[in-house]
Amino acid sequence: MKILLPIDRSEVSTRLVAGIVARTHWLPPGTLTLLHVVDMDRLAYRMIPDFQLEMVSAKATEAGAALLEEQAAVLKAVGLKVETRLETGAPREVIPRVANGEKFALLVLGRRGTGEVRDVLFGTVTNHALHRVHCPVLLF
């Protein structure tokens, strides 16, 4: 079974990985693919000058690769089969594209757990992906 787990450096993502480690028996056997998306549009939005964008992109990619390896090591330490994947683009678009295009059997997403109406009304990456993937979604 192919399971997709998008991660970033947020507290939600940290809780998600820790929760999976604590509940490995809940996951069906298979490969867990950790996905980190470097959001270059978000970096450009912060008004980084064009001549520095390449350097910032390289650093963001390097940091993303380090995050993937760090979290993969945590999951492998409890016996999970883990692959890593680094993509660039808008996470809200990349996650459904990868999940649907590669026919993942399950998408595991973290959620803030705030219950705030604004998360639904204004959208989040989780909410966006939840409504655009064809596979089951586990909200953690």
C-alpha cells in the first residue's frame, strides 16, 4: 500500500510524525512516502530580489531535503518503510497532483485542530487537498 505523508517544519507536521510513531500499528503495511513541497511562489511573494531568488531557492531546497531525511530517520527507527520526495510548487496544488497522479492508497494530513470557521471558509492546504484527492484521507 502506498501512503502519502506531506510534511513541513510546522508544529502540526511535528505532531503528525510523532503521532504516527506512537501508532505505527494503525498503519497498513506498505511504503510511507514523505513529501515536502518548496513553495517558491510564497518565497517570491516575500519580495526577495530576483538576483537572490536562486540562492534562496537552493537554500529552501537544501532545508527541505534535510527535513525529509530527519523525519524519515525517525519513522525508519520504528520499522516503517519510508521513501522521501521533494517537489516545488504550491503545496495545495502539488499534494493532490501527486496523490492522484501516482494512485496513492491513503493520504495522511495534519490539521491544526483549532476548529475555527476561518479554516473552512478561507481554506488551508489540508482543506484544499481533502476535497481534491481521489484516495481516502486520514486527518491526524
